[in-house]
Amino acid sequence: MRSKVKTLQYNLINGHAVLFSSGEVEVPDANDPLGQLDGQDGPIPTLKGYFLNFLEPVNNITIVQGQTAILQCKVAGNPTPTVRWLKNDAPVVQEPRRVIIRKTEYGSRLRIQDLDTTDTGYYQCVATNGVKTITATGVLFVRLGPTHSPNHNFH
């Protein structure tokens, strides 16, 4: 028999509990001596020892047009997770020498150079390890900088 257990994960950020992920996990019946779930093709190992969580939230950034933004997705998991990035719910498209995604020791880094106001948006880190999928969202806001046009000299 399977039971669904609601999971909530909180991290402490600047003295405040922040909800990072929630979901449901199926767990085996406590009376099952094998501690396994019965699947169509035989027993499936339980989730014991498996985990996936964020080590820190995705950062929110406000930055001036033309600068470089770096968004970090720091996760830990067993099995080791894979990470992908979304912008406004669509996959981030890498551009040579401008939009670069790199795998890091603790997840992934998204670097956007020569920022334009069109880069403003909700950037979502999606981490999955085959057992669980979690998401975290950061906001990148690109603002116009001061203009230094010679046509704006007033005496």
C-alpha cells in the first residue's frame, strides 16, 4: 500500500524561514518488510537516502544596461541533479560570448553579458535528479543607465 506524504523544505535566510520547495512523495507501507514500493515491473527501491534541495536561493538582481549579470543555482542531491534554466517559462537560449550557462561544483551559473532591457525577466533554475524536481526563481531587472549624449548639454 502506498501513502502520499506532503513535503515542505524551509531554509533560514537572514533570520527568516523561507519555503524553498514543496511537493508530495510516495512512501511504502510501514508494514512492508522489504521497505519497497511495488511497481509494474517488480519492486522499486524506496526514497531512503535520496534528496534534492537548494543550498541557497537564486539571487534577484537589478543592474544597469550594458553590464554583466550572474545568476547562481546552488543545489545538492542524491542522485546528482541536472540543472536547466528558464526565462519567463521558456528555455534560456545560449548566445556565444553573451549568454553562457556553466555547470559548477554546486549546480549551475547563468552569465549574461552586455545586458539589454529585453533581458529583464523571471529566471528559473530547474533541478532534477530522477527522483524529484525542484525549482527556484530569481528576478533580473535591467534598467537604463544615465545617458551621456552630447545633445543633452544644457548651459
